[in-house]
Amino acid sequence: MKIDEIDSKTDSELAYDLGQMRKELFDLRFSAVAGSSSNTAQIKVIRRSIARVHTVLHERRSGIHGKAPKQ
């Protein structure tokens, strides 16, 4: 997920997406350990997307960035 996509979403949409990404990360980790995963690089992509969402949510709460979600 790109930062432009994240900036355009509301906090509730980001919370929903965060839950979905966490579930996907869990599934990817589980399949990597089981040896059935063919795309282990996706774990890195999902982890970074989760970090981006956390960063934007923190910026909004603390007023650092100053960008409100586009509506």
C-alpha cells in the first residue's frame, strides 16, 4: 500500500486495513514455516505497509503531519 492511498483513507478504514494486513502477515508467516510459501518476499512488503499505516495514524493523533484524510 502506497502512502498516497493511506493518506486518502479515514482512520476507521485504516484500522480495518490494518487488521486485514495483520491477518495476511500471520498467514504468510505460517505458510513460510510450513514450507508451502512460494513468495516469502511478500512478508517484507506487508510488514512495511503495516508500519506505514501505524506511522500515519500516529501522525494524525499527535498532529505532527497536519494532513487530514481526503474526503
